[in-house]
Amino acid sequence: MMKQYVRFRRFSAGVVGALGLCLGSVAWAQASDGAARGYPEQPIRLLIGQAPGGAVETVARWLAERLGEALGQNVVVESRSGAGGMIAAGAVARAAPDGYQLGLFDVGALVVSPILQESVDYDLEDFDYLGTVALVPLVMVANPSVSFSDPAQVAQAAREQPEAYTYGSAGVGSPPHLAFAAFLQASGAPITHVPYRGGAPALMAVVAGDVHYTFIDINLANQYAQSERVKPIAISTLQRHVAMPDLPTFDESGLEGFEFTPWLGLAGPAGLPANVVERLNDALRVVLEESGRSRA
């Protein structure tokens, strides 16, 4: 039995669907009571901080299409990968507060990196947070050549050979990095971190055998496990997931209370006009409510 793990604070109340979409999101910025007029009059750029092919891009393209329909204007996804999402977050923080450059960020880029990284040139106050879009259950996966099949074996092998094993992430402060850091703290396993420019490159590194492990979203984990390109180890939620019902949780595997379910949120630069915030809030609410009804 591994030592008991003191649960990280949960970022949301539950998981809805494979990439859970969050209803009832509330903006930090204060919107006016009057109807928004004029905005948007040109296409909107939606920046993401990860390379194409991962969960963030999947959610971003889904969101861009539906937000565009709700707003009556094109929303274009643009990847500015690197530095765990900080490049994209910094670009949005420095953008003109007119609502035409937004970002879809995870908790790492928006909240954790400004705390951990001295070089970050933005802070939480540099954003107007418009709403939480999705919760992303994560799965620890391994290269198929790895013989271990549960977290206890992963930890034990690393303790026996402290410099033998590596894990990839989407960058310092990214959710895969934070999830693995939580696992290492809980289990006492020394596994070396190798940061990449996004979750997709980290996953490809596992497939190629360049690193042994990573955390990826459940959709990709399921896809790559079915094709036997990775071996799933455990899921980061407290309950098993319908998408991979045979995959145990870390809690079941002996890491008591282990849970890590990061969120993705929509944000713009601080100082957005009240009518722009109201228009975006209304559109986001429609998108999430319609998504909830489509799954009912």
C-alpha cells in the first residue's frame, strides 16, 4: 500500500462526458444589463498554448465552431505552443481589450505558471475570465514496452532505479506536469521530467519510446490504448470513467484520495468592455447549455 495522499483541491464539482463541459460558468468581469450591440464586427482569434493534436485543440475547435454560430462571426483557432502555454497566455494578456483576441487556457498556464515561473510576464489580474468550458480527466499512459501495469509498480520500479525512468509533459506547469508531480509527491517515486511543446508531442515521445510515461486526456488515451500504441496505467478521477470502464483509478490502485481533473477556461485581456463581456458570456452559456441538452 502506498502512503496516503492528501487530495489536491478540486477545480470543479464533477465530470460531464468524456471531456466534461461545464455549465453555469460565471465571468470575473462585470457585464452591463443592457443588450450588447456591434460586437463582434470581425473574426475573433482564439489562442491556445499547446501544439495541435491534443485535448486543448480538440476543445478549442469545438468551441470555436459553436461560439462562431452563437456570435454570428468566425472564431479562428491559433496555436502558439511552448512554455507550458505561457506564450499564448502572455499574448492574450498583452492584447487590446476589444474582444477580438481570446484564449482557451488550462489551469497551468493561467494560474500555476505565474506562481512557479519567475520569467512569466503576466498575472491572473491581467485577464478577464469568461467561463470554464471543460473538465479533462487525465490518464497515465506508458510505452507498451514498460512491464508495469499499475501505479504501485511504476513507483516501486522508480524507487529501485532512481534515474532509469522519464515522463513527458506539455511543459512546466502544464496539467500533465502537475499531475505527475502530484503522483511523485504521493508515491515518493523519482522519475525525471522531460517537457515538450504540448501534450501531443509528449504523447508521441511515449509512443516512440523516448520517454516512459505521460498523462494525456481520456479521449486520446482510449484511442491510443485501443491501437496498442500506449499502455494505460490509471485514471486521475476518483471514479472510473465510462469511456474506459476497465481502467482503475489511482485511489483504487492504492494511492488513497488521489484526484487531478484540470479545467479549460475561456479568457480575454483585462479591461474588456462590459457589452463585450456580456455578449461572450451569453454566447458561451448558449453553447454549453445546448451541449448539455444534446447529451441528455
